[in-house]
Amino acid sequence: MIKGIHHIAIGVPDLNAGMAFYTAAFGFEVLQRSTLANMPLVDQAIGLTGVDADMAMLKTANCFIELWQYRSPDGRDTTSRPCDLGYPHFAVEVEDIDSEYKRLMACGMRFVGEPVDFGDASAVYGQDPFGNTIEIYEIRNPEKPRLNAGHGL
């Protein structure tokens, strides 16, 4: 039985910078920080050989984010576009999207443009300082279903 989504994992080139960004920009709380190296069970669970990485679990009101900085095996830049396969983005629900847009830009996010008004909702995609795509999303009409509140993003 699936109970729900527990966390989203995000690769970052610098764990300290990642924790600083996600705690300051989104208000996440760091719950755990670990170094994972020379651990055959970790290699087995991830499906890689010779994992040497730092990991931090961060929490907000309704989800967890797991940040990973790998030293080994070597990673590659896989910055993707929203149309590429994989996990192209995650979305955070906000109040007052215009204020959050400005605040997040000051924290280091880059956006594709200004928030777009879809009537019952507004949204815009951006990237964290490491190239991970994040959507900010405001629902203004609580009568609309939370899934696809009029924008289809």
C-alpha cells in the first residue's frame, strides 16, 4: 500500500550552499546531515558502486527535501528543460506570488519571466542557484480543485 510521497531528492554541487539556500529561501528545517561512504548497503540501495556523498534531510510543513552532494561516483551536468524526461520540476505553493517571486530572486533564484495569471491561479518556473527547476504556484480560488487549479502546469 502506497501511503504517499515522503521526499524529493535534489543533487547539489555544494551541500552547505544547498542547505543555506533551501533554509533561507523556502524555510526548510535541517533534520539530519550524514556522510555516506564505504557503505555497501548504501551502494546496493542506490544502485551505484563506491558511493561517497553527503546528504541532508530538510523538512517543511508538508514535505521533505533530501539534498545530495556526491564526491563519487563522478556526476555529470544534467540540467534539464521542463520538456526533458526525468523529474523536470517540483512546485511550491505560495501566497502573494509577486512578493515571493521578488524575494526568491533576491535569494538567488532565476525565473523564466514574471508570474503568469491564469485566473484562479498564477505560476512561473525558475531555477535554484544549482540549476534545479522549481515552480512557484499560487491558488487564489480555493473552490477549484488543488490539482490543476486552472493552469495545467
